[in-house]
Amino acid sequence: MDLEIYKKFIAVVESGSLTEAAHRLHLAQPALSIQIKNLQEKYNAQLIKTKPGIRHLEITEAGRIFYEKAKYICSLEENLSREMLSLNNGRCGILRISASPSLCVGIMQKYLLPFIAEHPNTNFELQEVSSHAQAEHLLHGISEIAVSNAPVSPMQSFTILNLSRNFLGAVYSKSDRRIRFTQDEVQLEQLQKIPICIMRDCLDDFLKACQQMLVIPRITGICTSRLSCLCWARAQKGIGILPMNAYDDFGDDIKYVKISGEQFLMEKIWFIMKNQKLSKIAESFIKFCRKSN
């Protein structure tokens, strides 16, 4: 596709004459006339009508249709050029992230939504998967960035970007009369008689802490999503245990408290493939996240 001839035809129509169009395009008028003639022969259609001694030309019906389509095609090319420039500058593209299910809401709230507000042409794929699946996604190019709350292997294949922490907390319905915590933090011993629904992501760390503190928790359910824990709490079946962030908002009907103790701080591991160049949009996102921490 020769976009230049489309642009020349647009100039002819908008100028109203071959002479004026040639002047605008910095071309010799006979050369432009030949190109327009060849264009009409290519499409087997008369696009313009000229008369000897009359500078102003007439656009045929076919010429009007061709003009509109040419304008559309050229605008697509201009938009494509702008998008490619934005892509190269890290202002647009597809951001591909794999993360542990318990971390996705926090990633969305703290990082992804504010980033998209600054980069509105960004699309994203956020996949909620296990740490093992995250490693597979990076190794096979499905995602560029992974965020896990557990160590991954083979760790030698990845570069750790930074470590941050979530605290482990308990959520419960404000209408549940059996549960009344008066402080923003709760001791593990206060939970042991209450039915618990816990996210699988934090189950091992939670049980290890319970063992160290000689507490036997009443774990009734294990789930893979925060929504399931919240559903359990809203149904007044007990408490949900899940990783939390200071900016989490569970709604007016849910109360949440932090479980006291260093052993209930959970690491978030951000990692990428080692020795592999990231896309511009992924680089921009990582810089944004570092500034946000």
C-alpha cells in the first residue's frame, strides 16, 4: 500500500486544483497529474474531472468515496505511528503480570489502577496463580512480572526486584455477635475457638506460627480467593484469615484486625526473568511501583 499517493490525492481534493496541490506538495504539476492519472487507471475509476483552461477541478462520486477512504486509511496510519511511539516510550502496551491470588487485589489497588490513570492507553493481563505457575509463566513468556508470597524455583532463573510485606489479618462481620475485638490488633490465642476460613496462600505460615505458639486453630475451610474468605465472614460463620494491606477496603459491613506478631508478616516477592529485556511498559510499571513504595 502506497500511502503517499493517498495523501497526494487528499491534497488535490482539498486544494481544489492540481496546480495548488502540486505547490503544497512541492511537486511539479505535470508529475502530480501523471500520478493521479495512474491512480485512476489502477482503480479503473474516474476520480476527478478537469477542463482545459479551468484551474478548478470537479470531484466525481467515485472521487468522493475514494477521498473519504483515503482519509480514513491515512488517519489509521497516523494513529498507528503515535501508538508505536508511545509503546517505545513506555506509555502504552499490554502489561502482563502473574501474582498469588491473595495479592492481586492489593496490586490492583495500590499499583495497577494508579498506573493506568497515568498511562490510559495501557491494557493489562493480571493472572491469579500459584507461585509455581508464576515461575512457569515467566519461563514461557506468558507474563513479564510475577509477585509471589512464597519462594519460587528455580530461583537462579529469576531476578528479585524488591521485597515488601503484607500483614496477616482476620475479617469478620460487624453483625456477628460472637466476635468482639476491641483493639486493631488481635492475639493468636483469641482466635483459637472461632471457626476459620483461611486462604491457602497463607496456610503454611499460619500453621507454623500456631505450632510455635502452641495454639490449635479451628480451621473449618481453606480457599484460594479473598472473596471466599469475605463471603464466609459476611455469612457470620466465623472469621476469614488473609493477607492485608493498609489500604484494603472490605466494605462497611466487615471489620478487620491485624494478627499481632512478626511471624504474621508475609513477604511479597517481585521477580522477573534474569538477563531478559522487559518491554517498555513493564519497565515503566516497575519504576512506578518503586516510587509508590
